[in-house]
Amino acid sequence: MPLEKASGHDKKLQEKLIASGAIPRHIAIIMDGNGRWAQKRGLPRIAGHHEGVNSVRDMVEVCGQLGIKYLTLYAFSTENWKRPEDEVSFLMRLLLKALRDEKDRLHQNEVQLKAIGEIHKLPQDVQDELLDGIEIMKRNTGLTLILALSYSGRWDITNAFRKMYDDIRAGVVKQEDITESLIANHLSTKDYPDPDLMIRTSGEVRLSNFLLWQIAYSELYISGEFWPAFRRKELYEALAEFQRRERRFGMVSAQLKKDSESRVFPLSGMERFLKSVSKL
Ligand code: FPP
């Protein structure tokens, strides 16, 4: 079944955005403010997480419609395990339910599901559902939806060094071989380009240990809305702001004009690697 298309006014807004500038290839989102959204309404915190799933659904749909290739969602951080046990347990059940309920629709919409983080720490039923979804959707060609689960940026970097250690000790990797692309190729995100745009909701201006290595050149956008209230209209505002920014990657404006197309998106770890190999 083809991707569900936007309609009416929404379709016009999307067409306008596509015509007015670059659409990010990869968006990463720190979904913050579920608890505060609920508390503001006199509801328990978990009601915010519950409503947050509707924002996730909206983002996935609209990112697919806009032709965005990668969407990474910070769904559960390494630090989130420290929350009260009943909240952690609710979040895990919610994740399980969302995966079960949405799997068919995601698949029909050509979404490719992926996960990064310490997946083995999740409850077994969540792991099973997640791996099943990943397997079913592995040949899809639409949006790649990457769920960061039991994830943190420092865990990712530490893990990369652990993976490189054996090669270093065996002498396969020498000191001069340790480059940015070697490190990037050992991160959990090695198959994806770095995010072009990182969004955080709820007005907090922090990275909270999300994709620390990968966001070196990402545009940061802070929305004042709590995550359950962040829907397509708010995403369109973020994208319009992204289009107004000039990404210089450490260069000056005049250099960018010459090389604009290839510079809008930074290269992925794999692309950097292939480029460096092709020069040998
Ligand atoms: C942060 O809000 C949000 C989370 C820790 C969980 C995010 C999870 C979901 C939106 C639902 C499941 C996700 C998927 C992918 C189906 P917070 O609790 O920190 O809010 P607060 O800062 O107001 O306390």
C-alpha cells in the first residue's frame, strides 16, 4: 500500500516547505515534557506519555510524507531507568503496545524500523516485538525510524571504544588509523548520516546525553511546546527555521555558495569511509 498522502491545507503547507528550501535528511528529537503536559491538566504523568504516542504517530506520518529519510526518537535514555519503578514499567508497556498496534501501519507505509541502545536490557516481550518489527520492515524503502532505547551518547562512544579495543590490541588498528570515520563506524549509528536537525521540546536547552558525537554540526531547535502538544504544525515551524539557517560547517558563506548542494547534508560515517577509501 502506498504512503498515505497529506491532504488539503496540510498538503499545501508541505508543498510550500519542499519548494522553499532544503528538507533535512535526518531529524533527531528529544521528546520532553510529557509529565509536565499531564500535570498542567491535573492528570498523572503517565497520561502525558500516553498522549506522547500520538505525537510520535504524527511525526512518523509527516516525516514520511515530506520525504525525510531518517527520524531518530529518544524514547528511553540510560538515565530513565532511575525513574520510579511504576513509571518505567508503564513506559515499557506503552512501548510494547505502540509497537504491536502500529506495526502493520508502519509496514504498509514503507517505514523501516531500527533501534539503537542497550536493547538487551529491555523486558523480553519488548525486545521480541521490536526485533520482530525490525525483521518485518527490513526491506522497506521509506522513512527509517530509529528508536533510541536505553540509549545515551556516552554509552555509544564508550561502546565504540570497547569494540575498537580488540583490533587495537591485535595490532590490526594502529594509532594513525584512529580517525573520526573509524570511530563513527563503531557507533550504533554507523549506518545513518548525522542528524541535520535536532529538536528538543518543552523549552529545555540541554542535550541530555543524546547523540553527542553525531550532532557536531546539527542545527538545534528548541520548541516551547511539551511533547504531547508537538504536532505537524510545530514541526513545520521547526523546518521553516531550519531553512532560514545557513549551515557553514566551519567555512565562510562564500565557500558554501560554490559547493551548496553537497554541503547541505554532512556525510554519514559509511560515506566518509567510502570517500577516504576511494582516494587511496
Ligand atoms: C520525556 O518526558 C519523555 C520520555 C522519557 C518518554 C518518551 C516516550 C514516549 C513519547 C512514548 C513511547 C514512545 C514511542 C516511540 C512509541 P518527561 O517524562 O521527562 O516529561 P517531564 O520533563 O515533563 O517530566
